[in-house]
Amino acid sequence: MIPSVNGKLALIALLTTVTVLLYLTFRFHRVTPSLKKKNILRVSISNHERAYGSVFSDDYYTSQSDFDGTSDITKQGIPRKDSSVEQFKFLDHEETLLVYSAHYDPRVHLIKIVGFKSKVSIATDVSVSCRYEDGSKCPMRDLHNVSLIEYRPKILYDTWVWVCDCINERPPSTVTLVSEHNSIPLRIRNYEPGKTSNDAMICVRPLTSNYNDSYQLKEFIEVNRALGVEKIALYLNSINSAVIEPVLEHYQHQGIVDVHQWKLPVDEDSVHVTGQKTHNQHCFYTYMTAYKWIAFIDLDEIVVPSHNFTSLIDMLKHAESIHKETKNSQVGKY
């Protein structure tokens, strides 16, 4: 009996399905056992892949040493490599000033301190001095706060930036903040100061709620990698370590991801979105001397180049050229 047209189509569809399954099975069995144990690879078709095409390549998963413990990453928990070791600390017993990091801003030749200030105790006069390695010191003074326009009674802490302006011609490497009740040494952080490139990087909002979506995380990194992003800074508030740490180790080893701890010593409801505005300040001041373009987005967001550009860098350079030609201060401006 000669099969009908519909029968032939059904047969072709069946053979195609079997072929695809055999191919995927072969691909899966090529992955090393340690890779499979750590849930590193998954065949998925997500919204991003449907929209932009798959960017997951075997090239990113060919080195077994990246996953099986033979890499040079020290197995002592995140953070490692270029990651920060800052921690939130209170400067006073009333828990008015909560500081996190210190940065040198070469644009204004100042040391800037990033942290939170209590809205409840904002009238409390907390005297703080900035002390350097050479013994010199000066008062730490307010620069500006980044507060919410909309009033929210549960928000007890606003983002603040302070300055220490008594510095010599050469920026110091550390500063100690001294109050009546506490003394906090801070390493002055700048990522490769003086080596600003034309590259772009991304600052991602802190990961919270025992974050465990390793597939979304890998997709976000690989898509942005394909679009020309050179560095992604991740901030860990609460993650599922068994699922997420292997992914972070892999990309840290490749130099694509930096990890920063973001453990808040206050109720998370008392700050806006896990301290996102403070996170933005920290990420900007940490990387501004190394990258020309910095984006602040979430893991469920992708910046897609428009006007037939295939990379973010090309699109940003085009926007910058328009800005120069038209003198429009809003084009290509941070």
C-alpha cells in the first residue's frame, strides 16, 4: 500500500524527532560526569533563545578542569578571585550609620564612602573621622543621599554617600573610619584604576530569596557575552549554594563574572529592594575607572541592540557619535 501524503508527512516528522532525540542524547553523554553532577548543562528553549537564537556553545564547556576540582579556584566558598570582601558594619551603637565600602573618585580627587543612613535616627549627630596610613585625618562629611521620592513607612534606611577629602596627591590604599564607639578599616577599591577601556559591563541587582535558577543565570551571562559585554558583577544576598556556586566558579575562572557579598545586618524590608540603590553606587564607583559603559539591570532583562547592530558596544558608540554631532545631552549619557 502506498502511504498517503499525510502519512508521509507523519513518517518524516517521526524520523526527524528520533534524529533530534538521538543527537541530544549524544550531546548530553559528551558532558563529563562531574559536569552532569553539578547540573551545569541543560537543553532548554527559553524566550531569549527563541527571540535571539541559541548562544550556548560547546566552546564554553570543553574544559573539564573548570568543573571537576582541578582548576586553580580555591574551594573556600564565594567570593574568590577579583571579588570583594566588604561587609556591612555599623559605626555607632544606635545603628545610625551603616557603611560598606570606600572608593577613590579620580574625577574629583575624593574618597567616597558608600552605605546606609537611618531615617529614624537621622537627627543623631554621629561624629566620624577619616584616618589614613600616614596618620593624617579629617572629618567624614555627607555628600548626598539617594532616597525614594515616594514615602514608604517600612523603609528605615536611605542610601548615602559620604566623602573624605583630606588626601594627598597620591590616593591612599586604605582608610579607617573612626567614631566614638567603633573603628572600621576599609580598603579603597577601584578596579584597575587608570585603565578605562571602551568595553561595557553590567551590574546586576542582588540575588535574593535563596536564588537557585542556574539556567537563567547561565543564559543571562551567555547572551550578554555574545552581545559584547566584558564583565558582569553579581551581588549575593541569598542563594542556593549547591546549585549556583558551580556556575559562579566557572565564570569567575574565565574572568567574566565578579562576585560581591551582600549580607544586610538589618531587616530586608527596612531598605529598598535589598539595598539596590546602595548596590548601584558601589558597583558604579568600583568599576567606573575600568569600563566606559555600565548598565544596571536585573537577570530577567536583556538589552538588545537596535538598528541592525549586533553588539552593544557598536550601538553605544553610534549613540555617542550622535550625541557629539547633535549636542543632545540625553543621547548616550549615563
